Amino acid sequence: MAVIHDPMRVPPRTTTIYPKPFDEGFEGRLKRPLTDRLGLTQFGVNLTTLEPGAQSSHRHWHEEEDEFIYMLEGELVLVTKDGEQLLKPSMAVGFAAGDRNGHHLVNKSRYRATYLEIGTRSPNEDVTYADIDLRAEKRGGRYRFFHTNGEPYE
Amino acid sequence: MAVIHDPMRVPPRTTTIYPKPFDEGFEGRLKRPLTDRLGLTQFGVNLTTLEPGAQSSHRHWHEEEDEFIYMLEGELVLVTKDGEQLLKPSMAVGFAAGDRNGHHLVNKSRYRATYLEIGTRSPNEDVTYADIDLRAEKRGGRYRFFHTNGEPYE
């Protein structure tokens, strides 16, 4: 049993694992990883803050892993193939594994926005990125990135 | 993809699946089940409110399923074998599968308290209750309850 008294004080990760050139423009995304500190392994928990202008990820969908978002602070725009939807505090969003409607969150406001993001930790996963020449494979917990034609990124 | 605009308006469940006499005293526990509405299956998400005097469950631990709590509103007392600990909004707690330190949450305040609770959905599970003559087995998604001597409850 582990208690985190102030999750906003957990040091954030600001880097991404995307290959170039898709790793740029994520400076305003602060992911505070709570999972290991909580002693959990079956699903991942991040407390994520997006500064104005920042985005959660490239628009994507997961083949194997359910994903859950709970809005805590500020306003974000949820972008899917169906358009844009405004998210405000206390709203909840579910992205079921295998739902091919790619999504991401964008902060188009003047204030920071913070949410909980929780996703299953599957050893194997395929991620499809809807708008760019990128897909990801996770095998045994390790991600590799490919062009849509199957060639690997460096 | 599914959005719940106001999770507090989801009809709450106030019943328990405990056998008699352990099903009494849960009137002030309101579990708002978000999982199905979000289209998720791999982990369960409840928005749970405890009125003054209410408790989350009997003190227990899970053999197979990770559990996560995020405090949203009010104050609760986390009770484990190590004693009591006060939980306030924005605090996060993790209960790892197999950690034999039974826990539950009790509202000892004068105000309602609300939290997100998220747990892995394993088809099979064993739950041990620390303080009472009860244990639970989930097989194929269905719970059955037993005395600690192995005799089933009706």
C-alpha cells in the first residue's frame, strides 16, 4: 500500500519516445508517473498537465489497451475523426481497446489543464497514428516505431 | 470513444454483494459505475461517494487485482493493519495485487467524500477480509462467498 500525498509534486517527464521528427513540440506536456510509486503494475497512472498550446500525444488509437481520462483542472479539446469536443473538470472519457477512432487532447486555452490518464499495461500493443507516417509496436514491454510502409525508424 | 459529461449524475448503486450479515450498513455508500458507459472492459472505474459514517467496503485485500484511489472531495480515513491515515483531495493511493495489508476507507467527517476507484478486471480473484469471517472467490467473473473454514454462504 502506497500513498502519494501531493501527486503534483512528483517530478514530471517532459520527453517523448517518438522518433524524429515527431518528437518535437512536447515541451508543454508534463507527465507525472504515479504507477511505480504506487507499487502498481497492471495499469499505468499518469497525472498529466498540458500547458497552453500543448498536446497529449499525436492522434492515435490502441489495439490492446483500454484508456481512461478524468479531467481535474482547466479545459482541453478532445480531437477525434468526428471533430472537436470541449473537456472540462469532472468529465470522464473512455477509449476502448480496438476502437479505431484516433484521439488526442489539445490545450487551446490560456490556462494549464490537468487530468488523470489510466491505461492497461499490456506486454504487447499496436498503436496506429491517424495523421502521420507512424505506427508503434510494443513487444515484451518495449516500443519500436515504424513508417506506415513497415520500414523501421532509427 | 465515450464521454461522460457529468459522472455525478450517473445513477449510483447502493447495494452490496456481501452475504448476510455483512451486507448491512452500506446505505451511505454510492458507487457510480462508469466502466460500461465508457465502453471499457479491462479495468473497472467507479466514482464513489461516502456519506458521513459510511465505509467503502469491509477491510480486505486482493490476490490478483491492482487497485487505485484518487481523492476528489472531502476527507476519508484509510484504515489498514498499520492504523489510520487521513486522505484529502488530490491524494492518490495504490493497493498492489497480493499485498496482504487489508484496507478500507471510512468517512469519519461531517461531509460527504468522493473518490475515483479503479481496479483491474481479472476473471479470477480471491479476496481476503481481514476482520470478519468472510472470503470471496471470483471465477469466470462471478463472485462466491465463503466462511474462513471453507463453508459457502447461501
